[in-house]
Amino acid sequence: MNKPLMDRYKTFDFVRKPVKPGELDVSHKTILYLEDVSVSFDGFKALNNLSLYIDNGELRCLIGPNGAGKTTLMDVITGKTKPDSGSVFFGQTIDLLEMDEPAIAQAGICRKFQKPSVFENLSVFENLELAMKADKGAWPALFARLNGEHRDRIEEVLTTIGLTEHSAQQAGILSHGQKQWLEIGMLLMQEPKVMLVDEPVAGMTHQEIDRTAELLLSLQGKHSIVVVEHDMEFVRSIARKVTVLHEGSVLTEGTMDEVQNDPRVIQVYLGD
Ligand SMILES: Nc1ncnc2c1ncn2[C@@H]1O[C@H](COP(=O)(O)OP(=O)(O)O)[C@@H](O)[C@H]1O
Ligand SMILES: [Mg+2]
């Protein structure tokens, strides 16, 4: 269906309302399927027949020179950009191309942008509380008392992100690294299945980078995580399987050693 026609149909409720997705089916171990995905901007192919598969619970690193298509790839998964062709599935049955951005987020795919965006005037605890209530669609109940279960969940996330001792502290006075962890915590409150994390360690101190590596490693298994990062030392410290993007396609995949010794990868980075 062409774009103007599609837009016209969107004014009808039956099309605009996202199809209620079925249960996530990861019985084949794969949680994200991207097949032959292409995205063009004015004729330029930002993604070019890209195929990529993410296993349930895996921690995948995505690298590639500037302009390789990393951000566009995340935009496609989260529904911000719809591809010209190809297919994108969440588990066996959920077609992400039929869903809009809020529906995809609701289904459990969340994204951490580079810049931390926490509520500076609220405490660390309140930030997590808010993230949980926003997720539950409970804005009217924002100032209602938390039940024990919710409180436990916040405590658990505080432990995971290493900010238990800063729970009552105003978020605005946290260090840059601590803000990033808090934002990861806010995503965790929504119990996402997939987390897309864009350049998490940019601007962090060495200590903060090490702590972030530990944090991401502790999340794998429970969540599937795709990390885009330029800091190769950091990538090496967390890498399991690494995917190298180049000119909108997957150039190669493998362990950090495999991809770093691949002559095509060396070529691409030298030519960058
Ligand atoms: N909205 C857009 N309009 C036009 N070109 C774009 C747009 N978004 C990305 N591009 C182009 O697509 C290519 C891939 O961009 P991007 O996905 O941001 O790469 P990366 O994140 O790997 O640096 C780049 O050449 C970029 O200039
Ligand atoms: Mg980018």
C-alpha cells in the first residue's frame, strides 16, 4: 500500500489501533529477526538488505564506522523508522512492522539513548518509582502509596544498578555515570525483554566504564541486550558475539578476536 493511502487509512480507528500482539514466542531461541531490511533516505541506502538475528538473553555488541547504519537499525527495531522492504519479527510471531512505536515499547523493546534523561529534581528512588508507574499507565496514582511488591522491585533495581546508597539523593547531583545507570534502572523497572543501548560509556571515567560493563553483563540472560559502542576496550570487556555493520549491511560477526583480525574489518576502519 502506498504511503498517502496508508496515512489516510490511519485516520480510521481500526487501522490506527495497533494489532494486539500475541505472546512472545522464543521457542526457537531467537528473540529478534531482521531479514533483508532496507531503508533509504532520498535514494541513499542507510540499511541495505540487512539481516540480523538476536538470541533470547544474549548480549550483542554492534560496531561499525560512522554512517554504517547502527542508529537506523535501532530506529527500525523500535518502530521510529519503517523500512522500505524486509521483515522484522519479535520472536516467532510478533510482526514489529505492523506496530507503532508505543506498541513496540509496550511489548517489551526499550531503548536507552546516549544522553541520560532522568528527572533531576526527584530522588533516585522517585525516578524509579515514576518509571514503574508510567509503565503501568498509572499516572493518576502517581502519588499513591507504593505496595510492598513495588517497593521490593525498586530495591532490587537499586541493587542491580549499584545506587542503593544514593536512593534518597537528588538525581541532579549524581555523576554522569550514575545518571546513566539510573536511566538503565528506569528501563529495568519496565521489565523489558530487549534493551537497545546506544553508546553507554561515552563521557564516563574508567571506573564508571568498568562498572557499566559489570552491569550490562549482569543483565544478560534476563534481558536481550544490543549495545552500540565506539569504545573498543569496553566492547572487548563485555563482548560475546560482535556484529560489524558497514554501509548498511552486516560485514561480519564473531568473537572480538575474530572480527578484529578480519582483514575486511581492518580495511573498513582504516578507511574511516
Ligand atoms: N533521517 C535521515 N535522513 C537522511 N539521511 C539519513 C537519515 N538518518 C540517517 N541518514 C544517513 O544514513 C546513514 C546511516 O546513518 P546512521 O544509522 O546514523 O549511522 P551510524 O549510527 O552507524 O553512524 C548515514 O549516511 C546518515 O547520513
Ligand atoms: Mg549513530
